[in-house]
Amino acid sequence: MLWPALVMLVAFFLLPTLDIVRSSVFDPDLTGRHFERVFTRAIYLDVFWRTIRVSLIVAAVCAVVAYPVAYYIVQRPRRRQFLFLFLVFVPLWMSVLIRSYAWMVVLGREGLVNAALMGLGLTDAPVKMLFTTGAVYVAMVQILLPIQIVTCYSAMSEIDLDLMRAARVLGAGPWQAVRRVFLPLSLDGTITGAIIVFMLSMGFFITPALVGGRRDLMLANLIELQVNQLNWGFAAAIALVLMAGTVACVAAIKWLSRRLVRALSGGGAP
């Protein structure tokens, strides 16, 4: 029964990755000039660190916002939980491209936000919100937040809430019960959701291209630019750098999360 999964893994993941490796080091002969170009030019290093920084911030904001939302949903009666989850899933049914264009309408000079600000007399002229770094953060958080909420909810729904009541009976206060019991048990799901959001953010290019400025270029945008110029070898090298950076950051996040779980649970396993 494992053979179909293994065949799909090799055909759709392993072989394409090996082909990217081949394109990056054979152009047409064995060369390392593409990687040398990435790591010796400041502009490419700036784009690399910007991609990591934006992805980490988006993942952190999604985790902080989604956790109380998921906690609120899991505390509701079962029928209301389904209603709230339906509302969370609704944005996922729309294309990322459509939602990015919607943010252009909302944040534009003649958009809804500027119209509201001017209508309330808070500003005399339109405020520049589109084509800024802030617009990139807002749009990416809105697009990826449902994924984080659903992941947090899945982890929280598996927790026996009687453990919280038992902690209260044994003398723990409300906050102490949440910190020592509920938070350690739900943290793995929260970290998993943050990792998923981080990995998706590392590959974002539509949203930064539409709502960001020239200084908001990310690695995926750079890859798309090189592919359009038929610079396959350099695009493949950037893709491998993106993959290596993502794997390294995910490993660091998981290591830090294990230490955080041990600290919240008083030094023992949750």
C-alpha cells in the first residue's frame, strides 16, 4: 500500500528537486557561479533576509491572533463551533489573487479605508497605504490567518477540558491553569500552524508583487523574474537557497518550541 505514495513522492517531489539541483550546478558544464552570484551580491542577500524576516513576522502575528480566536471557538457549544469554523473557511474558498486585488481596492488612495478616514475628518488627504511594507504584512496575515486558526483549533479540540477543571480543584487559578495545563498541550498545534504559515510565506510572490513596493521584493518574486528572462540556472540556484533557508528556519523553530514547551510545563514533558 505504500508503493503509490512512494511513486508520487519520487515523481512529483524528488525528481523535480534533483532537476533543480542539476540546473543550478550544470549550465551547461559544472559551475558554482550561480551560487557565488547569490552570496556575493548584496541585493540578493537583502532579498533573502527580507523574505525570512517577513515570513517570521507573518507567522508570529498569525499565531498570536489565531490562538485566542481558536480558544474562543473551542469553548463554544458544538453547533456554534461549526458555524464559526464555516466563517473561518469562507476566505479559503477564494483565490489568493482575488484577495490580493481586494486589498488593492481597500488600501488604495481612493479605497475604502481612505474614504472612511476622510469621511470622518481624520485626514485631509489620502494616506499612502498601498505599495508599502505594511500593506504586505496586512494582506499576508489576512490570507494565511485561517490556516493558523484551523490548525490551532484542531489541537485544542483534542484537549480534555476536564484537566482544566482538575487544575482549578487542586488550587490553580484561572491563568495558572491555562499556562500550566492548556497552553503546553496546545502549543504543539500552534507551532505546527506557525511553521505551515512560515513555509507558505516563504513562497509568496503574488501578494508582495501586487500590494508591496520596490523594497518588498521577496525570493519568489526574484525567481519568477529570472524565469521570465529564461535565466534557468540562476533561478534554480535561488530556489535551492530558498529551500535551504526554509528548512533551517523550520528546524530552529522546532528546537525553540521544544524548549518553550518544557519551560511552560515546569521543566517536564507536558
